[in-house]
Amino acid sequence: MDAGRVLDPLLDVFRMRQYFDVVVRARDVAAGVRADVGFVAEVRRALLPLPLDRQRPADVTPPFGPARAARPLAGLGDRRVALLATGGSGALASVVGVARAMEDAGVRPALVSVCSGSALFGFPIAAGIPADEVAAFVLGLRPADYLDVDWGRLARLVPTAGRGFAGVLRGEAIERAYRALVGDMTLGELPIPAYAPIWNVETNTTMYIGPRTTPSLPVARAVRMAVALPLFFDPVALHGGWWCDGGIVDIFPVHPALDIEPPADLVLAVNGFYPHDFTGEDAAGWRDGRFSIVSVAAQVRTCQQLQLARENLARLRAATEVHLLHPVPYKVVQGVGFYRQFLGTRQWGQFMRQGRTAAAAALRDAARNPRVTSAASG
């Protein structure tokens, strides 16, 4: 056998990010388990629930208190306001709070653009469901409602040499749960246009599902596709190909707001995955620590995604007024936090309140101090 054929895939320079990814994730999970043994119990309850677990009532305490009449902000007038959000697992429950703040101010989103975890919350808002009802729905979800481990395929993993295996979860449960909320509504029927990036396994390309691109796609299926993280969820079939969560490529989806739908006059953007303004982690002094290259491995893993996010943010700011919100500290979804915030909803209500507070302040600022952008002045 030609040694080159064996070594080429292993030594391919473009695979180095994958190796770093494995190292970082293994390190994060190990550190998380050591620091918090409760995480193991949460995983067990989510994936292998016992009868007692099923008897526990879900926490559906309304996060926003009693409903109140909207108080329109005069300074916003008829401005088109778009709502954009990064991925970030359950931390993006804050999007529901942003939507509630918009309702409080008498503002209806002109566009919703989400990816990965924020699709769980943004698509129902785009379906015209009030924020309080979306909150009640997602807070009432139990892991069994949206997690469906493919135990049969896992059991056959070794005998079949992994043939056909692409994800631990089938994804049918999450689609079923959201169909109970939105019915058979398609993306073309959404009262508010909504988009999310998805990534094609075969061609290594991305596209944005939404009213103008895939109008006949059911909303519930769109949610499933948007959160289909590779190896976590099984890819979803569409147009003869297999598609996964596009947030692995484009974590800050501005393309629908700039290139697909009419431009917005104001954007409320939620960042729940990276530091402020998509700056990188400060790894100064990395050479002085033990296993230096391992300590800096996360920088290699995130460099491309972060750079694209920065460029997207710059494009958006050049075109319109942008308020970038950080209602939930990004460290909440670092390491095992990413999985914890997906496997349980316990903190989602707090994230929603934080989103409402951050968005309310941004809307007041936008009403008092409208900013002139290069696009508006031109």
C-alpha cells in the first residue's frame, strides 16, 4: 500500500483545525466534569430519564410578569427593525426577551435572521406567536420532547463500521415538538420573514432557508435543520442533499438582512457565543504555560468563524444602525455549558429577562438618538 495514501489525509494541513477541535472539546468536557459532577447527572436525566425524572413538573413560570399594553416609542416611527442572532445553545432564549421588548415598544420585526440555537426561539417569533406564548412553550419542553437518541444505530455502530452514522440524535423529536406549536406553516407563510443558514455535507456549501429561498419548507423542519449540529444531530435531507446547522460556518447571519430582504433601518443583533464585537479570547502569555500549544488550541479552532463574524458586523454597520446586544455572558455556553444549556431549560427564563432588559435599553437609545449611516445618507 502506498504510504502516501495513508499519511496524506492525516497530515493534511487543513485538518489541523479538526485536531485542535478534538483537543479543545475533550479538554473542556473533562474540565467541566471535574468541576461539576452535576453535569453528568443532567446528561443522564436528559438521555436516560427514569420514571421519577418524568414526574418532575416543568418550570413554566412566566418570565416577564403580567402583560401590559404596548407603549410605542415615537422616535422609532415607521423604521424597519430587524432582529438578528448568533448561535449559542439555550443562552439564545434571550431572543424571546428581545422580542418582548419590541412588543412593549410597539415594534414589529421586519425580519428575523437566526442560526443554530437561536432558531429555537426566533422562528416561533417570526410565526407571529407572542413572546409570552413562545416563552411558555420552550420553558415547558422536557428533554424527551426534543431529544431522540438513535440507540439502534449506536448499537450497530461497530458491526457496520459506522456506515450511515452521522449523528447521535435523529432530530425527529424536535421537529415534532415545533410542529405542535406552528402546525404545518411553511417559511413562505411566515408573517415575519425569517432565515437561517444551513450547511451541505456533500458540497461543503451554505445556503439560507427562508421565504424567498425555500418557501415550501415547513417551519418545524427549518428549526430541525438549523440546529442539526454535525455528529450531534443526523443531517436532514433537502433538494437531494444532506444539510446540517450552518452556524458552524456563519455564526452571525447578516446575509438575509443585507442581500435577500429589503434593508432595515435599525438592527437589534444578539451575540450569545463570542466576546463583545466578536473579539477573540486574550491568550497572551500562552508560551509560558504547560502544554502551550494545547492552551492556545481554541484560537485555531475559532479563528475563521470569528473573522467572518467581524466582517459581517462591519458590513452591517456600514449599511444601517446596529445595536449589538450581549444579554448573556458568552462564557455561559463555553465548554460543557453549551450542552448544559441545550439539555435543560432551567436558566432560560433568566436569559429571557436579560434579553428584554438589554433590548429595551437599545430601543430607547435608538428612539432618542437615531444614527445616520452611510446607506441612509446616500
